[in-house]
Amino acid sequence: MTASIFQRWAAAMALFMGAMGCIPAGAGEVQNRVLAEGELKVCIWPAYQGITFRDPRSGRLSGLDIDLATALASDLHVKLRFVDSSFVALVSDLLTDACDVAMFGVAMLPQRTERLQFSAPYLQSDIYAVTTRSSRVVRQWDDIDQPGVLVGVQAGTFMEPVMRQRLRRAGLVSIQLPQTRERELLAGRVDVFMVDYPYGHALTENTDWAALLGPAKPFHVLPYAYPSKPGDAQWQATLNGFVERIRRDGRLDAAARRHGLEKLLLP
């Protein structure tokens, strides 16, 4: 599905939520637990700069989805608890109730939508590339898919299956935690690595070595939404209502601008 299809779907859900109110009267498994316990457990990936990032020195969390998770808990009048997760652990953490919702820039990949339920989308991003400013191998986007070039992707991110399908000449390197894309690039074990805009933007803003490369035309744009355990229509409707409210009342726009991510806002 294209982003425009998701946007039309989100608009239809907004009309539904307008008729139902902010929180549906009924309660399913997840929503019932959140309201009964008075606590919202939100899965985050704390290494996602600009989205959900934990400062290694202070331990402070920051990012667009940290702000929005706080807003969701406030709307529900419950306490907020963050649960460390990752793109690899995402499905397992939601299905085993380690968290009630994941809020860390999760793209709506087919393999995820088959196993999880998603809210309406709230952002979208294309794929970008990070190289070093001093690189002699990759200086522009067209240098990436060339013989001998090693392209890094973090295991479990949506870039992995996309780049595996799209690369024709370059080699793909799947980087498993605790190894990081930055470490592998600086060590020379990859020539470039693929990211979305939030991560790449934050990296280039906070280092003196990283260069961000974007495609000249759309490469693989995907919408981002909030996944949760399937089977709870009321909880999904609550998350849809939240997305519609933050788009309408300006909280999403403000959070995106606060973190330099207004480029990702849906039209």
C-alpha cells in the first residue's frame, strides 16, 4: 500500500473515532489491562537518536516518540513505564505482553503487519545512507550499488529486507547487536550503512565524521505507526484516536519540529 492509501484510511478512522469519543466504551485484553492497572508500558529502542534515545551519561530519554508516549499516557490518565526493546525483539515483546504498545518509529512492514496490529500512520520516511565525510568509495547515492561496496544494515530494521532485494552489485552486511553500524563503518568493515531519516539526521548533527546521502527520487518510502498485540480492536481504536488528536491539535507537529523531523510529517 502507498502512503496515500494509509492517509485515507487514517482519515476514515478519525471520523469513526469522532463518533465514538477519545476512548471506546468497551475494553479488550490490552486496553482493559492498561486501564485496570493504571499503567501504560511502552516499548522503545533506546539507541534511536531523534526518536527514542537514552543518553549514556545521564540516562535521560529524549526523542519524538518519548514526547508522544508521555502525551498518550497523559491522555489516558495513567502512569508511563518505558520498556527497552529493539526491532528484533519487537514482535515477541508485544505478543508476550512485555509492553502494551511500541513507540519507536516502527515501519509498517508486511512481515510485521501479518503478526501485529497497527495504528493509523503518523510519520513516513524514505531510506537514507550514512558514509564518512572522508570516504573515497561512497560520495553520492549512485556510488552505493557498485561492485565491491559493502552496505551495512542493522539486523531487524526495515532496511534489511529492502536492501537485500534492491542491491544488484554491492554486498550486503547484516550487523547484529551488540555491534553497531557506526562501529562497523568507522572500522572499515562496511563502506556505507542504511538508515531512515531520523537516525541519519541525528547522527550527522551530533558527529563530525558522518555524511548523510539521500536518493534523488523516492527509493522506498514507508509509513510509521504504533504496533500492538493483535486481537484488541478497542485498543487499536484508542491508538488511532490518539494519532488523529495529535495530528489535529498540533502536538505531533510540535514534537517533530522540536527534534528536527518535520520532514517526516504526513501531508
